[in-house]
Amino acid sequence: MYGLVMQMRRSCVSIPSNIAEGYGRNSTDDYLRFIRISIGYLYEIQTQLEIAFSLKYLSKEEFANIYELSREIERMLSSLHKSIRKS
């Protein structure tokens, strides 16, 4: 459980960190690439949530609530990626 929690924390920190790094590169292509990397970390978190649920570290309600929050972040990141790509 400790290893799973630590990996999830690292992944959670990596999402905004990659967005900030991409923005700081002053290149639209780099920014888009780092947003895609952030989305990858989000998918990693979603997988880790499923593992935690399978191992019974989370109740069904906890899993559903957290997973839905992660889906909202996924939608926001996808919208950000699309809006930057269009501009």
C-alpha cells in the first residue's frame, strides 16, 4: 500500500509540474507535448486507483468519487490541449 500511495503522489505532482514546464518553454509545440505527458500521468493515476480498488484499499463509493474527479481533470486537460492546438 505504501508503494502505491507514493507512486500516486508522484504522479499527482507530475501533472501540474509538466504543465508548468511546458508553458515555461515558450514554444507551443513543447507546451502541447508536456500537456500530453500530463494526460499520461493522469491515466497512470486512474490505473493506480483501479489497482487500489481491486486490492480493497478503497470502497466502491470512494473509488467512484475520486475516479470521477480524475475524469473531470482529464476533460479539462483535453480541452486545454485542443484550445492551444487551434490557436
